[in-house]
Amino acid sequence: MKSSLYLPAEWEKQSGIQLTWPHSGTDWAHMLKEVQACFIEIAYEIAKQELLLIVAPNIDEVKSQIGQKVNMNNVRFIECETNDTWARDHGAITIIENGVPKLLDFKFNGWGLKFASNYDNLITTECYKQNVFEADYENRLNFVLEGGSIESDGKGTLLTTSRCLLSPNRNGEWRKQQIESYLKKSFGLQQILWLDYGYLAGDDTDSHIDTLARMCPNDTILYVKCTDENDEHYKELCKMEEQLKSFRTPEGHPYRLIPLPMADTYWFDSERLPATYANFLILNNVILYPTYNQPKNDIKAASVLQEAFPEYKITGIDCQALIKQHGSLHCVTMQYPEKVIKHDKPCQK
């Protein structure tokens, strides 16, 4: 039975998905056509299944890019200024309170003041002002929290990493106990599982949980496993695996753990990039997952995802463009549960 206040799991029924579109004013400027082609593929797959909300400074430009391929009947637009494209981290986080969804607008500060976020931090406020949402809205801009840093099972358990949530450039004046108490109260949690190990080289987020381990139905956790003893991640990810084995549900049961393959070492401009199969997106009936032109690993990741989500269709999207900016598929999307995004009219200026 659901609590009167809870944080939905990603696999619960959705009203739609947000994409924040890449443009010439973002860090994608030098490879804009390449990344826009990737976004068009993501938009195409989402709009086949459910509503797609696209945020962009110039919606006419986006329409000209997607109009020939994407199901425009399932697309809504919001026009506002943006710094970048990482909707997972600047998008609102939805809770359910007494059966009614509410959007919590937490502060986004560029993953601990690493990058400009002045426009991105205001996107949710602007969407609310422009009547995109039917859900209630609550300003939480006094607390830094990114969607990619938390995973919920919808039953009162939150999975996160201590590296990220305890980062001094996010909520540095807050101690761990204070953060845990705040999150439990905000999300109606029974417990928080803190991963103290695990990282990916090239990751700007201070080890977002959605790069390492993901909660799935039936008390299952998918996680990145490194089997190469010569890889720099081997010892750290082994420690992460051991800690995952120690976690228990509120009822005292161990989680069903299923390892995802680790992507082969991926380099760009002499820098190792954080390519990860954990960065998949759950839609209402489909799992979209990132591929990296590594056929053996790509196929294995699809098989693992099918094991965890037997009733879903598993669809791969080439995310080599996204990883060049140190993110992937889940990072550029944000899901909204039922009764959050308005479906009755276009959301645009």
C-alpha cells in the first residue's frame, strides 16, 4: 500500500517526458548537427509512446528539425532561455501527496558550481508560469538536488551516492544526517541507501546514481560491473558491488542484483568518457537505452534490461554524441507521472 506521501518509481504510469533541446548557445555548438540528430532519434521514440515536452529558446527551429520524422501530435513546446540540455538535473522532481502529484523545484547549480546554470535553474518556474503543468508546484530552490542523483523504488526506498549528495559545493553547510532527514520528510521515505563507492572516469556529476546503479521493479537493482582487473574502475566498482549486496529492503530482504556490462574504454580528445548502460530511460511500455557502437556490449545490455523488464520493449539509441559531453540518454530526459503535464492544449507561447 502506498504511503500518503511518496516519490514515484520511474516505471509508474507517466504523462510525458521532457527534453531540453541543444542549440548554438550550448556546449554542443561545435557538434550541433551530430547531437541534434541524436535528440531527434530520442524525440521520435518518445513521441511514438507518449507525450513529449520540448524546452528550447527557439521552438520554430526545433519544429523545422523534427517535423518530418516525429509524431507532432504528441509534442508540446515551451519557449525559454536555456544553458544546456540536461533535463534530468534541472527538471522538476514529482512527488505524490494524498494521491495528487506535486512538482518540487529544487535548485540546480551546474553539478556543484562547475558550469553556468542561471537559465536552466529557472526552466521549471517558467514552465509553470506558461501553464504547462496541471500539477501543483512548490519552490524548493533553497536546496540543491539533481534528478540523476536519486533513484526511487516507489515504496519508500531511495538509492543515492554519498559522493554526490554530500558534495561541499551543493549543500555544503548540511551534514549527512540533516540531508537524510530532509529527504525523508520531502519524499516520505522509509530508508536511504547510500552508495559510498563507485565512479566513472570523465563524469562531471560526482557519481550520479543513474550512471552506476538503477532501481527496478520487484526489489531489483541493475548495476555496472567491471570484470577487467586492469581497468582503473575495477577495485572501486567491486567495492560498490559488495555494498549493494549488503543492502536490504525495509522488510529485511536482500535485493535481486543484476550486473550490466561495462562499456569498453571510450575516449574522445584524449579523455576517457563515462559511457554507461545504466543510463537508460523507462517509458510507459518501452525501455530506451544508450548504445555506443560496441555490438557485443550493446546486445548484452539489452538482454540484461529485458531480464529486469520482461514486459517492456527494449530499444537502443546511439548515444555516442551525448557521451562526448559526458552524459547519456537518461541525463537528457525527465519523466513526469500521470496528471502532471497538460494534454488538452499545446504548451507554447
